[in-house]
Amino acid sequence: MNIQKMMKQAAKMQEQMAQAQAELAQKTVTATAGGGKVTVVANGAGDVISIKINKEVVDPEDVEMLEELVLIGVQKAIEEGKALASNEMGKLTAGMGLPPGLGF
């Protein structure tokens, strides 16, 4: 196999991956908790972009519930962002014949 050709292919793939990661940073997912009382938006890079909290769940006597709803919302948004990233990167590496575990 031609090493120069392999190096060019690797460089091209690296460029495509960088582009895909930049695009993922622009794509968002939205997750909710508490029946929509807490809404969290994250991007495909795993960053939380915003958190919206409905006034109904702001109870000074039950801060723990609000904390739990925010945590659940953030966890769901990050999970969905990772799934989006995995799906998009999987498209990029599909057909490359990578061994299991080396795909994205």
C-alpha cells in the first residue's frame, strides 16, 4: 500500500472530522424534565447552551426538587448531544472498515 496515499487519506479524514465537529457545535438538542418545567438546550459538542425554568417549580421550601429537575434536564441534554455527535461522526467513518471500538 502506498504510504503517501494513506497519509493524504488520513489528512483528508482529519479535515472532515474537524469540519464535522465545528458543525456539531452549531447543532442543538433540547431536553426537558418535570413535564417541561425545566428545559435545557445543549449542542453536539456537549456544551449546555441554556436552561429555562418555569416559575411554577421555583419553591423556596423545596429547593431539592428544583435541583433534581435541573440535573435531570442537563444530563438528558448532554446525553442527547453525545448521541447526535456519535451519529454524525458515525456517518463520517462509515464504510472505512474500522474495527469495532475505533469508529466514532
